[in-house]
Amino acid sequence: MRLELSRAPIKAGQEPVFEKWMSELNARYDELEPALSDERQLFEATFKSTEADGQVWIYHLSLMGSDGTGLDEQHAIAATHAAYSRQAKEPGWEELEPKFMLTPNHIRDTMIRWAATGSH
């Protein structure tokens, strides 16, 4: 499994686009959920943070299997997701280095199975 915490700055003046992006993802959650299996995503979450200097950052937290397919832009919602990403945030991600993750054994076993197969 791969645990990732990544961050990228939101482009100047694009915070409203970021908010629209997140609203659209929340509204279309049911379209996103089926892709989790192919991507081997156990979960993903997005956060927004404003630094003291006013720079707004997007943080992305995800846990996935190491052999997932990644974002497939052939699906309408994935293409929309990628288009918003290109418009709202600076290219690329700064990767934070994971050091520790704790989960109960019965949950970890299920997570390992999902990460490997994309099913329960």
C-alpha cells in the first residue's frame, strides 16, 4: 500500500475555481466511487489551507494499492476532475514523506485485500 500526502499551491485568483471543483466532486460523489476499485484507492481526501502569507494550498491525502490504474480521463467525471485540477492548481505536487500509519488489525487486513484486488 502507498500512503500519500501531497500539496500544491492554488494559482493566483483561482480559489473560486477550486471551490467549484470541490463542490462538483461532492455533488457527483456517486460517479466517483466506482473508480476507487480500478484505482485501488482505499480513500482520498482533499484539504485547503491558507498560509500566513495568504498563499492558498490544496492538500491531497490518499491510501492506495501500489498497482492501481490512476485517474482514467475516459470517464466523464475523471475528465472533469483533471480539467479543474489543471485550471485551479499549480502543476505538480510537493510530496510529504509518510512515517507511520496506525489502523486496527481487522481494518488493516481489509485494506490490504482491497489495495491488492480492488474488492472486499
